[in-house]
Amino acid sequence: MNVAGALAASGIEPREARLLLAEACGFSEASVLAHPERELPAAMEAHFLEMAARRRAGEPVAYIVGRKEFYGLPLAVGPAVLIPRPETELLVELALERLPADARAAAVDLGTGCGAVALALKRNRPRARVVAVEQSAAALEFAKRNAAKLGIEIEFRHGRWFEPVAGEKFDVVVSNPPYVATGDPHLEEGDVRFEPRSALLGGKEGLDAIQAIARSAPAHLGAGGWLLLEHGEGQDAAVRGVLSAAGLKGVRSWPDLAGIARVSGGKR
């Protein structure tokens, strides 16, 4: 079978088919497009068709290839971690605005998963001290592996929210916590069907983790320090209420590129 035949036989979206074929064969996607007549060795063809079958079953492309780019960083991912999404880059941008490039500030990423946010902060603020906290030991291994591969030095702590950083204060606290409400129909759609429920579910209203983090945040923020939280569409008013109730000031929300209020925050 040649390249064109394999792509046609895949039964998946053409762009994804090209990406998976390039992955299976070690070609670039440009080469896949440029040489549709190229004959594929039987082993490569079989590998590609197996990957395509996994995609037809709904498995995320990022899990099939084992990586996802986030804020310019190539990150290893797998079923133990959420797949980093473009909208979470807003969380990084807002945190970077509050971490001076020339100062030795400190930041903590709560629920770091594969390390995406923490590693992006450290890459762009090399003088800052960045701590990554994660309750899942399996997820923390992904974060450590990504840090080692990228040569980025951050501190790792195993535990839930602020528990592993008791007594410590930070200039910025960031988190992309579980915020999907129990029973949300989106849990049975698309990539989230394959992602870890513990990283998605935030209780009946989706606010359990957000409330827990907000209650403890003031004790871990230096004067003028910021708490920044990603949340779901339509949750911004409720999250602002939680932040205000925790005693934070200047509470507001910011929209992502789609115009959806995606991050809310406040300062001590």
C-alpha cells in the first residue's frame, strides 16, 4: 500500500491521519503530503493502521503519539495526565505578567499534571523559584520526566494542593484544578472520555477543588501575591464569588482566545 492508499484506508480525519502516518513511519508531515505515491513497508503500514484504529475508537491523538506541545514545549503525556490545551496558555500568560523577569520571585503550580504550566513558567522566568505540586504519583512521574528531558529545573512536591508546601509563601499561585461538574454530559464526549477522572471532576457544581484552594491561598501568598485559577465556561461569576469570600482583592476574570471567561484571580 502506498501513502495515499494508507491515508484513505485510515477512516479518520485527514490532518490526523497525516500526523499519525508521519509518526508511524518517521516521515515529516510535509513528506507525507509531498510523496503520496511512496510505498510503505508492511510493518509501517500495520503500525499506522493500528494507530488509526485506536483513533477511530476515540483515543486522543496525544496519547497515541505520547506527546503534546504546550507553550512551545514538547511534553510527554499519557492516560495518567490531562492533555495540555491551548486555552491553558492564558494561565501561563497571566502568571508571567505577575512574575518580574529580573526578580527572584516564587510561584507554585497546584495539580501540575504533566508539568505543563510549571515548566512554561520556569522556561520564561529562569530566575524564579517554581514549585510543582501533584497528588497523583503517576502524573508526577510525567512531570519529572518532562523537566529532565527539557533541562528545566523546578521543585516537585507530592501531595494535595497546599499540603506539601505548608508554611511557604509565593508571589503567584496557579492552578488548573478539576472543575467539571459530576454528571456533566461532556464527560462522555471526545478526548475527555480517556482522561483521568480525578483530574476532571470537581464535585456537584465543579467548584470543590476551587473552593479548597481559595480558602487556603491567603496563607500562602506574599503581600500583593496573586492566585490565578482556570475554570470552565460559565463558572466565572461563581469563582469570583469564591475568591472574594476568601478575602482576595482585585478579583476579576480574563477571557481566552475564544472570548470565554477562562481564568479568574485575585490578590492578597
